[in-house]
Amino acid sequence: MQIKLHIKKGDNVMVIAGNSKGQQGKVLLVDIAKKSAIVEGINLVSKHTKPNSKNPKGGIIKKESSIHVSNLMLIDSSGKPTRIGRKLDEKTNKSVRYSKKSGEVIK
């Protein structure tokens, strides 16, 4: 059985805890096994790299690091962070995510 998380790739999220608290970004990657996600422009770390074909000089680069999904909150269409619920869609008989704040279905 696969665990379902409240965020998916492409969602807009807000960080609710940690050093990046209050920042918003787009989810680039979700790791279900680690229950973590990489968010664009958030939780940047400095990584030392050796010279290679991509970066011939090498040096220090800034890169996004993963952040636990419990520290992320989805932003709904109104632009405010909201909790997520799941309900069965009557038309398709599939589970859909909905905003607990506004009640609207999240695509």
C-alpha cells in the first residue's frame, strides 16, 4: 500500500516551521519514502563541487534541500494556506483533495 501525502509535485506550498518559515514556493519533487519534498528556492544549502563539464571551475553552489512534508502547508486558489481533506467524488468515484478552509476541490 502506498502512503498518500497531502502535497504533490507542482503544488504551491508555504513553509510553516523551520528556518524558511513563511516562504512560499512550488514543489519540484516529492519523496514518498522519506516523506519529504524539494521546494523551489526554499531550504537552500551550500554545496562544494569539484570541477566538471557542467561547472568547469567548480566551487560553491546553492542548491535546494529536502524539507519534511509536515513543515509544508498547501496554498489554495485564494492564496491562503489551508489544511487538506479527502473525499469521494460522486461523478468519478475517485478520492479527491479539497481545501478545509474554502471547501473547494484542489486540482
